[in-house]
Amino acid sequence: MSYNIQSGRPANISGRLEKEIRVYDLLDRLGIYYDRIDHEALETMEACEGVDKLFGIRMCKNLFLCNSQRTKFYLLLMPADKKFITKLVSKQIGSARLSFAEREYMEEFLDITPGSVSVMGLMNDIGSNVQLLIDKELMTEEYIACHPCVNTSSIKLKMEELLSKFLPYTGHDFIVVEL
């Protein structure tokens, strides 16, 4: 499949989901520059390889997690090639053992579905139900790539703008963890 990088929002928004357009609206309103690639649905990190090559960076892995009581929820951003070791992260954040959270919580808090998990979903977490965790290695990256709440597009933006503009707007802070 051949992909093309485009700057900013799509010129034609027909057929796109409202939650995707809300991401572009917010990024534009915050003055965050981003590149975009439209593609078929990409549901695994392996499927993202073509997008990765075009962007020149690896998309980060986004995991939606919860504690065993399902009272605390986390979004973990980590390098795609790292392995998630639950006890390492659980210990660092002082939480009971973490596991993958159910789809209904993902939809309720972030307005996203499996395969589309993204830091952009925090814009929909009005109640601040989800704590963001970022792997230390990602903190040194100039850019981050993720989905705009749908897995049929990918965006690339500066990590600094994510941290200094996007997260403050959403009211979310983050905890740096090391895997």
C-alpha cells in the first residue's frame, strides 16, 4: 500500500468520524503542527510499518490498562519494540497488578475502540479518569506518532507540543516510567 504524508487536517472530511475531526479541530486550535497519513485500518504495530517508514519514526505503542479492582485506569505510551512487563510498571506507580482494561472503559473514558488507542483520546476524558504513563525512552524523542482516535489515519507531532500544549489543555499530567 502506498501512503502520502499531508500537512494538517484533511481537505475533505466527508466519511470521517466526528471523533477524528475533533482531534484535528483541537490540534489546530492549540496551534500544534502535525503531519497526517490516511491508510487502511491498522490494528497492530506490525501493520504500522509502512507509516513508520514514511514518518521516519516508529509509532508508539499505546496500552489502556487498569488495576485489578478496576478503580484506576492508565494509558501507557511506550516504544513499539519494548515489551510490557506489568510488574515493572505496577511497582513504579504503586498500583495493584495492572491488566488490560475492558473495551467499555476505553469507549466510556476515551471515546476510542481497540486498535485505535491513542494519547489523543485524553481530550475526551473530561472526568480525568485516566492517568497517562510515558516510558522514559519516549521522553527523549523529538516526535511522537499516534492515531487521531481512529486507526485509519496516523499523525506525527512534536513531543514538546504534546507535553506543553495538548496535555495541559486536557488537564492531564503524566508519570514517567521505565520499562
